[in-house]
Amino acid sequence: MNSIGLTKSEAERRLLSDGPNLLPSAKPRNFFQLFIGVLREPMLSLLVSAGVINFIVSEILDASILMLTVFIVIGISLYQERRTERALIALRDLSSPRALVVRDGIETRIPGRDVVRGDLVILCEGDRVPADGRLVSASHLNADESMLTGESLSVLKKSGDQVYSGTLIVKGYGRAIIESVGAKTELGKIGTTLQSIEIERTHLQKEVDRIVRFVYIAATAAALAVVIIYGETRGNWLEGALAGIAASMALIPEEFPVILTLFFAIGAWRMSQKRVITRRAPVIETLGSATVICVDKTGTLTMNQMTVQEINVDGELHVLNDDAIPDKYREIVQSALLASPINPFDPMDKAFHAITSHEKNWELIREYPISDKLMAISHVWEPPEKDGFVVAAKGAPEAIAKLCRLDDQKIQAIIRDVDDATNRGFRVLGVAKAKFDPQ
């Protein structure tokens, strides 16, 4: 019996939503809301004020240039935010599951948002649970609840257990009675909590607000001083007022809003190239200023993907890299793949598919799923030569050791290897293979 170590790939945690359970903070905003949000920026308001004043004093050219700048800034901001909103809408529609329910004795597939309390929902491998419910029957049902718990390892569910909205069924089959929908689901409660959080202005926004206040006070003071001095010394208060307005205009930094908007737009564009959606451009500044990111011990910041990192064969460890897998370790990888589903949903099964491929023309004869008594999966295959059968198994190392009927000395050696891998943060799977001739 040999083992394989796996670890989680670290990246931004994905946001999942499903129809009526869409997190309130992720609800798309319409064009008017986007426009109002852009106009609330103090530097942009100052720029608009400068343009209006120029029109008042008949400085048509300067006013036109300023207002053109305003339109450019608003256009860039609206384009970037509208693009993000469209992506959010697409994600919401994509993640909204379709549910197979039994109504009046007939199985019907409906949108997840149409599921109501009391519906009997049929859950199969690959389905996303449309709402919170309780299982009335389950056959080797495993659910990926990482979006709620941050734990990538799927959870074995039994009859009477709870299933949660938005979680993914990775194995098995079951039926559940829906008990909670919408905001009353566990996912909906998260959205309700997020709705109460006030959005704080970023450090850069606070600094810009402080600069705007300072410029406003300085410009107002300078304008009043020029008006008073000009009027007292020359006796022409109208020209003094115009001179005061001109002085205040000279103090207004028209470039600030343009530069800030362009920088945020460029930052959001670069993030989008990494497939990260930024709903509010100022968040780019907050993300860029972060020096430490804290997560819990399960590593919540994850894409819920697993990768094979190490292979241990007879106590000899091989660390995977971009090079080809040595022949000595190729058999264990192939055996692990044979013990995995052909079309996997579980992150661990996908990890094996990522580094190797199934044997061609092999026929799957029988599958022995994981159970409470044996935490291992076994598949029986018939190769194209028809010269016997191959059994591939993977699961908990102690379960695989039990299947292999190893002596105590070998089991202790395996336990030491497993403890070493787990202490270094790896998940460990035992893999075994056997051949037999039914004749």
C-alpha cells in the first residue's frame, strides 16, 4: 500500500449565489445607481463646480475643456462599474441551480428560485442544493460544503442529516424535504449579516476628501481676499468678484479626479485579467495596501482545488514538479485514477485527472463506494486484453492497509509516513491495486 499527499491551491475564495438566496451585498445595481455613486466623489463634484463657474464668467473654452474632462471621468467610471455589474449578473444566472423536485408524484425540473418549503428534492452527483433541507433518504451521499465552512473535504451525509443551499453534491444520491428558502437559509443568513455592514471609505478616499476640504477652504479664502482687496483698492467690486473667481479656479487641481479614476480603472482592468471581479474600484487601493492576510486553519482563501504534491512508494518520497513522473511512481498514480470516477466532481478526484489519463478501452465492471464500515473506494476494471480483472482502491490509509492485510510492522511504517505528511499540512490518501483471474 502506498500513499499520495495533496494540498489546496491558494487563491481568492469564490463567491457563490443561487437565485433567491443571492447575497444582498452582491445584488446588481442599475445604471442610475451607478451614476449617482460616481457623482458622489468629492473631487468630481469639485471639477463640475469649476466648470460651472467658468461658464458663469464666460470662459467658454476653459469651461468646455473642464466639462469634457468630467464626461471622460464619468464615462470611464461608468464603463468599468457597468462591466463589473454585467459580470455579477452573469455569475448569478450561471450559479442559479435547477432542481429536480417531486410534485403530485411527478418528477419535474424547475429553477432553484422556484423551490418552496415542503418540496421533495432529488439530489444526484453534480447537483447544487437549491435550499436548506433534511434528507429523508441517502445512498453514499457526499456534499462539498466549502462555501460555508471553508473545508474542501466533502462531508458524508446520512438520512436525517441537513443539506444546505448552494452546497454541491459530489457523490451519491439522496432525497431531501426543503425546510428553509431565501433569506432563512444558512447562505441567506450570511447575506443578511453582510447587508448590515457599512461600506467604509478607503484610506486614499479619506485623504482625497481631506485635500478637497483644504482646497475648498483655501480657494474660498483666496477668492474673498482678492475680492476685498481689489474692491477696496480699485473701487470696482464686479471686476474684483471676477478676479476672485479666477483666483479660486487657479487653486483647483483639475487633474486629481482624472488621475485617480484612470489609476483605479487600470487596476480593475489588470485584476480582471486575473479573473478577479472588483465591484467597487476603490477596493483596488485597499487590496494593494494589504500586507498581511489572515485566514482560519482550514485555509478559507481557496478555489476548492486540490493538487497532487508528493508520492510515497515503499517509504521513498517523490515530490511532483514539471518533470515527467518516474516509472517507479507512475503505477500508483494510474491506480489512484482507476479508483476515481470517470467524470469527477470531488476536488481530490479531479487532482488525479489533472496529472494522468484513464487507460483506453478499459471497462468498469463494478464500483464499491465508500461506507461507514470502510472509508475507501474500490473499482473493478477489465483491461482490453480480457486476461483478468484489476481492482484499484483509494481512501484512508488505515482502511487501505486493512484491505491489504498488512502486518503490524508495515502498518507502523505507514503511520509514520502519514503523520509526517499531515504535520506538513498535506491530506494523505492510501492507494492499492490487485489483479485476479475469475477462473
